[in-house]
Amino acid sequence: MRKTAKIFTGIMLVASLALTACGAKNNNGGSSSSPSTSPSPSATPSASASAPASPSAAPASFQVGMVTDSGTIDDKSFNQGTWEGVQKAAKDLGLKEKYLKPTGTTEADYMKEIGNLFDAGYKFIVTPGFKFETAIFKAQDKYPDAKFVLIDGGPHAGDFKYVVKPNTVSIYFAEHESGYLAGVATALQVKEGDVGFIGGMEIPPVQKFNWGFQQGVKYANDNLGTKISIKKDNVIYQGSFDNVAAGSQLAAQMYDRGVKVIFAAAGGVGVGAINEAKTRAKAGKEVWIVGVDVDQYADGVYDGDKSVILTSAMKKIDHAAYDMIKAETEGKFPGGQTLIFDAKNDGVGLPVENPNLTPETLAKVDEVFKKIQSGEIKVAAEQGDLLK
Amino acid sequence: MDYVVEMLNIRKEFTGIVANDDITIRLKRGEIHALLGENGAGKSTLMSILFGMYQADRGSIKVNGKEVRISNPNVANQMGIGMVHQHFKLVEDFTVTENIIMGSEPRKWLGLVMDTRKAGKKIEELSKQYGLNVDPYAKIEDISVGMQQRVEILKMLYRKAEVLILDEPTGVLTPQEVQELGRIMKNLIKEGKSIILITHKLKEIKAFADRCTVIRRGKTIGTVDVATTSEGAMAEMMVGRQVSFKVEKTDSVPGDVVLQVKSLTVRNSKKSLALNDFSLEVRAGEIVGIAGVEGNGQSDLVEAITGLRKAESGSIDLNGQNITAKSIRERIESGIGHIPEDRQKRGLILDYTLAENMVLEVYHREPFSRKGVLKNSAIRQYANRIIDSFDVRSGEGAVSAARSLSGGNQQKAIIGREIERNPLLLIAVQPTRGLDVGSIEYIHKRLIEHRDNGKAVLLISLELDEIMNLSDRIAIVNQGELIGVVNASETNENEIGLMMAGVKREEGA
Amino acid sequence: MNRIVVSLVAVLFGLLAGAVLMAVTGHNPITGYSYLFEGGLKNPERIGNTMATATPLVFSGLAVAFAFRTGLFNIGVAGQLLFGGFCASAVGLNWALPKPLLLIVMLIVGFLGGALWAIVPGLLKARFNVHEVVSSIMMNWVAYWTVYYAVPAYLKAQYSETESAQLPEAASLKVPFLTEMFDGSFINLGLFVAVIIVLVVGFIINRTTFGYELKAVGHNRSAAEYAGIAVNRSIVFSMAISGGLAGLGGVALYAGNASNIQIGVLPSQGFDGIAVALLGANTPIGVFLSAMFFGLLYSGRGFMNAMTEIPPEIADSIIAIIIYFAATSILIERLIRWFIRRRRANTKASTSQEGKVGM
């Protein structure tokens, strides 16, 4: 059993990295946004999908806990997205929810909070971010009665040999596809000129956003008649997710160099960039930011109802969290699996509302989205000959 | 009788110590009233009560005949009582005017801008009125200590003080500045102010004060008319016994040269020449005094000998051994003892206990430590010996914090520490500064004893009396140069005074 | 003795203030605190976690206290801790030695790494009189970015960009007998090292000529110079030792509580060290006890959150308030004095009143 899980995980990982159309194996991923028809869970284990069923039937009622990554619960990013999904699920399904904030970011800190949640009866635990990988690896053995959802990572012992136990599900996103769509939208909207990228730490999810964005811009230049350039100097990783001031500075430098749009995939650093953009926009300059992870439109609002957020390259973290909780209530928790949320199952994409994009742009972006879903456009998740 | 301030039967107790037992002092309008007492007699406490910093446990205070409660210094200020502290409270890089108006800045333009000019003008007027001669626009760091003191006085006048308390005002002044201060006090009296002068210097009381209240161990001994009371009588009231002013000593028996300074040149921290081509020798069994006005190279000489400052050129020999390039510790080991000028800055570690301070230079030797580990019992024993033989008084003996000792006792502890090491050369810088008559007498005796033990003593003092009384030979410095060396028995105050001003002696050159 | 009272009162006030905050935000302080303490002490595992959480704080608190006793304000403990931990991690990941030997080497290297980081401000202070607060806090960022560059470049695992590879078992301060004794807690040998170091530092500060010299320089540089103590050397030594203690804390943190080193994090233990030292009255034993108290707060907090409706932010504020009171224990001292004085004055007033009535 364990071995199979290992092999399975391995396959899934390779799949996710190489992006061979595999997509989300599980239907639950796809049926994301549709609100549940009825909160009462059908507890028939036989109804569970093709995946290896979780060893025990889903309990009739359970409590959902979450441990935050570094940063606050309202970080406009991972923590917030996950928490919103958890809250929504809890509300729709009549569950009790709780999040804990660890004192540090070491495995021990995470383990401590997981233990606290478990001891307090929160046995369905959602953790956002790859930093939880080793903690979840330990926790899934230590608390066999609990269920774990690890977003953006897979449990391993520090050796990157992924082991997803039947009480755990590991979730990845196709950030490059999301970045790609944002790139296309940006190119179509501004037509010509310079655009730039500010990243937080140089880690795979952020890198994939960057590479996807560059591919998207290139696609628009090649096929849709735009003339957008991305210069080497304008692709920068700040090095952290919390240095707001540095974000403002980097953005200011880029705007001074004539950049019109900055794709900021950088947490708090991005907040700095948004602030700078707002200052300039108020002064009548035409500057934009492309948001990340969640719909950041509201964060870019200035002068009443205008916003500097052109659009946002979203990872539907909240959907992922929601879906997993819902699956558990239905006894369909995809334990032992590694899921990928991508365009195909609507796990990534642009916001529904995009006030700063013209209908023409939106229509074309939608076409591209469909092509990605159908596999006609393949977005690479590696650097290849792209910038950084 | 018209009294401005009366403090009646004041008692103040701090945990376990009765600082003021039963003190009464009455200040007449327009007089200079001296408050005389030994260190620790309760002068400062009494004045702090008047100034509102402490509350008396018992007794009453009357201002202009009315009983009052002075709960804090602001209240004292409002009643026209101002205090010039021993340690000035001035901001170094502010101007005189800025310092004076601090806390009550005059404003203009809706109170947004400080009106320094108007204040400056007023200060200039006050300065002229009382003959203070202060430049309102000079920076504090650029003016002399005596001038800074006048700024403090001006601050009080600016705030319309009628009663001025001067706490040990002459401790930091040169003889000339003391005379100047006397003149200023007379001016103040003429303009109707009243002054309480806290001091233990009988000479000054004699020169400036009208009446004198003597306190001892927290009690008023009596108030006397200065004009009709002798210095000796006042000293007796203060100390409680007869005091001799003349230092008893036999003629010196000079032996070998212990300290030989040859053509020493030293630069001070501002890189200007502090000591120029200075030569001097001190023999075993003699006290050589250095006379000079403050800041003429005395401190630099001492620092160069002890190793605290590097010599630019020239040599220093101790007992025939060149120590010019030796470290401070090596010099201490080879037999230099040093009673530093500033006992709190250099002489003691105030947060250490008395015992720890007593081994400041010897802690690393046996028996005080062995293989780097301190031996506390040996240290305490040693400290107790010094405490006993030098009569150092403290709350808890060897384990009391140095900070808790009175100034006089701190000084006695330092002198005890240095003499106990029995150094070949004892350098005593202002050994009796700020001390009372009883302590001075005692310290002088110990210095002479050290000489009589066949050791060399180099005495640096700004008090000419002290130099004249103690020294066997006197070296006079002016602007870093040696003006001359005279035998104490063959000279007089007048001659030395001239040499201090830089006039060289004709003969013997 | 007096200091102990002050610190205890500070803690008490902090807890009371925390209780007020809980009450104001509509939570029951008694349940809150009972879960807080339960969370830190309820079972062997939690006790182990509490002590383990406290271990790096013992070191950082000692580092601050040691510098403080010698008149220096080492605010760069975070950087020293990080760099010491980094050096030890580098050794642990690259050298194949038997576990006891490897751990000893790692501790030494961690000490040296932290010391190196603190020597720089020490030298600047001794040579150019640059204030150590400024230079040591700058060194925090130098450490931050050095680690930021060096970990991904030299110590990273295959896929991870933001943290080093996991330390092998031989390089971990965790040992099976402790883990088992405390039911799977992450308690580790760091605690024993901490106890030993507390004793050693206490001995150095209080009983040796070396400590005497360092303290003398700390209290009064001029007087130390006068006494022939090599002042500049003392300053550099003080900083180096202080930094070294912080470096040991880094070993305890990264090779004990954690099992690898992350980039982009300036360890908060470095700054908590200041509060730990203040609450511990800058004495080694005091630091040890106050670190344990902080460890209890930090490890019990999560359980309080989980068991009550107190949100984590309020829990953070409660802890911050307790720390604040602890750190400002000097105020408490004044308050106690004022209280005593007032009471004495009152009794005196009342007796004199009675006296008057009697007349």
C-alpha cells in the first residue's frame, strides 16, 4: 500500500513538473466552484471515486483547522486564500473552523500547532505552502486519525522522496498557466511598450508565474499583433515576501525606466509595488500592476473606484481548500493523492470580473484559456530560454 | 526680623539613615548665609528639601513668613527659590541663551517660533545688571567652567529667583574665578537677592558670608556672625573638635631619584601641545608639588607618567628604568600609585562593591586570585584592612556599593588603596578636592607619612595653600612649560603666583 | 533577592494585563490561562516542547545579558545566532564524523561563527568608538543576506530553494532517548548544553579575573583603563563571547529544534533574547528561568488558541504585553519603591495623627 502510494506520488510529481496533460486525476478538483447542493454528507464509502479510498468513512461531523505559514491571515495570498476557502466550506457545510499562527517557521513550530489543533479536536488540517512539507510528512504518521491537506507541496522527510499517506492529500497548481493568461491579457491591453516582473523569493511557484507570464506575452506578440518587450533588468526577485519598502523601490525604478505594467508575484513586496503604482496613478501616470494568487483588484483601488490592478494571475487556493473539505463531508476525501489544479479543472485563471480589461481583450484571453484547456497551447513550466 | 526663608526643625530619614535630624536655618533678606558642615552632615539633603526634591518628615518651611509646602522644584521656582547645583545641568552644544530659556521658551508668531533674540537681549541686560559678563550667544562647550557657573546663576535670575542656593560653588573654580564669584555675589545682594552658600571652605565663608549656620550629623550646631567668629571656632563647630590648619612635618631627607622626566612633550586630545619639553625629577623621601592654573599641562603630565596618554617625545624613568613605552599595568607593577583627579570617573567603579574596588589594580595577583579565579575571602580581608586603617565609612562595610559612599569616603578609599600598595612613586592629583577639613587633615597626614617611609610623592593641586603646606619642592607650570622649581621653605605665595602667570625667576636660571 | 521579586511582579503584572485584554475582548481569562499553561505543561511531550522552545532563548538571553554586564548592548544577536547556526549546519551537512564528535565540532563552529559576527562590531567599537547598537544591527542584515545567498548556493537540497538540506541524524541534537522520554517532543541535547553554558557563564562573570575585567570595562571604561586593564581587548572579547553564545543558540535552533536552516528569516529568538535578559535581571540563572517562562508562553499559546475562541492576534498581544511588562521591570522596581514609601508615609501620618488626637 505504502509503496504504491509512493510510486503513485512519484508519477504524479513527474507529471506535474513535466506537465504532460495529466491534469487533475480526480473529479473533485474539477467540480470546484459549484456550491454544494446539500450540506448533509452522504456517508457511503462505496460512493467514493476511483482513487484509493480513505481507510475510514468520513465522520458525520468534524472540525477544520488550519496552520498559517509565515505572515498574517490577511496576507492577500496563501494564508488568506486558504482561510477563505476553509471559512466558506465551514459555513456551507456547518463545520467548526479555526486557524493557528505558529511562532516561527521551523518544522518544530508547525508540528506544535498541528499538535495543538489535533488535541483540541480539529482533525481535518489544512496547511498552505511548501514549508509544511516535512512537518506534514511527520504529522501524517504521528496522527493517523487526522486528515491533512497540503497546498503547494508534497510531504517528504527532507529528501524529496514524496510520501502521501492515505490520510493526506497534496495539491499543486499550474502557476505557469495562470501567468500565461496574465501575460496575454497584459499584452493585449497595453499593446506595446515595456512590462516587468517582481518576484518574492526565487522558488518554483514564483518562477513558474514568471515563466508563464513571459510565454504569454510572447504568444500575444507572435499571434495577436502586440509589441511588448520584457527586458532583463525588469525581471527581479526581491528575495523576500515581506519587504514592502523594497517592493515600492523596485517598482519605482521599473516605472522610471518606462515600464508600464509590473507583474508582482511577491506577497508583501507586491503590496509595496501596488502602493507605488497607486501614488503614480494618482499623479496621472499610466501604470499598472498585475496581481497574484488572489484577485487583488480591491488592493489597488485609488480615487474612489479606479484600481491599478490590471488583472490578477490567480491560483484558486480557496477552491482547493473548499473542495477537499467538501469531499471529506461526502466521504470522498482523495487521501493518498497528489492533485494538480490547472486550467483544465479551472484551478487557475484570471478573475471573473476584470474592470480594467476591455471586452475584446477578455474575449481573446478566454479563447487562449480554452486552448490551454484543450491542450492546443502548452505552457512550459521550465525556464528554457526565458529570462531567470 | 525679616526672613525670606526659614526652615524650622527639619527632619528627614532615609531607610535607616537620619540625614537631617533637627535642623533650623533662617535666611535674612539680602544676606549671604553660609551653610557649613562636613561631607555627609546633611547639607545637600536640607537644600534638596528646600528645593522640593524631597519632602521633610517633620518640621516646617516658611517663605516670606508664610508656611508653605514645596512639593517639587517647580513650586520652589515659583516661590523664587533657585538652585545652582554642584554639577551643572547644561546642554553642551546649546548656546547660553538656549540653555537659559530651556523649559520656558519665549515664543512668537502664534507660538510656533522660539523668540531667541528677545530672550538673548533680556539675558544680556541681566548679565550687565549683575556684572556677570556672560555672552548670551556663546556655546556652552566653548566657555570656561567659571563662566558656565554664571550661566547657571543667570538661569535663576532669568526665572526671577529671589533666593539663590549655591551648592559648593567654588569646588570647580580657579582662585581668580573664586574672587570673581565673590564679587558677583556681592552684586546680587546689592540688588536685593538673598543667597545660601553651601560650602566647607572656611576661608570663603570668612571672605563672602554675613552669617553662617553650622550643622553636624544632621543637627544644627549654631548660627554665628561671620565677622566676629574665627575660622578656628567655626571649624571646631563643624568637626566637633580642635582642628589644626598647619600641617606638621619634619624636613625632608631626599634619597635617590625615583622619577626622572626628561624633555617630555605631550599632545592633548585636541592634538595641540599640552606639555612642551618638560623635565622634572622627584626623589625618594620628598614631596614635589606642581603649581599652576588649571589646564596648564598638569593632567597631561600625570597621564603621560601613568601611561594613560602617549608621550610624543622625551623619556620617563622610574627608579632608573625607562618606562616611556610600557603599558599602564606594567607601570603600576613597577611601582606607580595614582590618586586620580576625578575619583568617580577614573578612581572607582561605582557599581562595584568597595571590596572589588580595593583590588582594582591587584585583582590578578595572588592571593586575590589564583589561576584566574577570584578569591573573595582574600579580597574582603584586604579591603577590610584598608577600610579600617583609612577610616572609610560606609553602610555595609566592604560589600557596600562604592556609589553609596559619600564623596569624602570615596576619596579616602582611593587613597587607602593606593597607599596600601606602598608605591615607590605616589602621584596625588587634587587629593582633597571637595573634602571637609577633617578629611583634608587626615589625608595630608597620610601623604606625609608616605614620604617619611622613604617614598616619592608627586602632588598636583590647584589649591596653592595645599601645595605650599605639603611640598618640599614646588615646580611651577605655565602653558605646558616648566617655569621653575623652588624650595617650599624659600618661597612665598607671591613669588609662586607670579611664576604661575608665566614670569620666570631671574636667579638660578 | 530584590531582583527576583521585581521580575516576579513584572510577570504577574503582565499576566494581569493579559487577563484584562482577554476580558475586554470577551474571553474568560481563567480558561484562557489554564489552557495556556496546560498547552505548555499538560503532558511529557508538551513539557519537552516547552523546554526545547526555551533552549535557543537561553542562549540568546545569555548573549544579551553577557554583553550587557560588560557594558555593551548587543542587539545583533539575531544575526549572530543565524550565522552561528549556518556555520554549524555547513559542518553538519558536509562532514561525516561520529555523532558525538560531529556535535562537538558543530557547537564549536557555531560558537566561532557567532563570535566572528560579533567581533566586527566589537572591533569597530574598540578601534573607532562606533556604537555597537548600530554596527551589530547592521551585521544582522549582513548575516541575513549571506545566509540567503549561501544556503541555496552550497547547502540546499535538490528541489528546495529556500532552505538547506535536512541535517543527517548524526548532526542532529535530537537523540532517541530524549524524544522517547518526552513522547516524541522535539526536545534535544541543546537543553543540556544550555544548562552547562549557564553555569559556565555564571562562573566566568562572577568568579574569574576575566569576568572582573570585563565588568569593570562595562561599568567604567576610564577606571578600567586607569587600573591597567586592556580596555579595547576586553570590549572585543565581550562581544566575541556574547556572539559566540548567540551562535550556540543558532546550533540549538537549527540543529536541535529544527533540522535545517531556512533563508529569508531573521530568527526572532535573537530579539526575544533582549526581553529574556531583562526579565532575568542579566544574571545567568535568571536568564535560564525567564527563558523557560518565555518558552512556556510560546508553546502554550497555540493550545490556548485552539481550545478557546481567542484569536491568534489577541494571543500574540497578550504575550507581547507580558514581555513588555517583563522588559520594563525597572518601572516595576520604581513602583514597588513608591508603594513602600507611600505605605510608610501613611503609617507615619496615621501615627502622628493619633498622637495629635491623644494630645
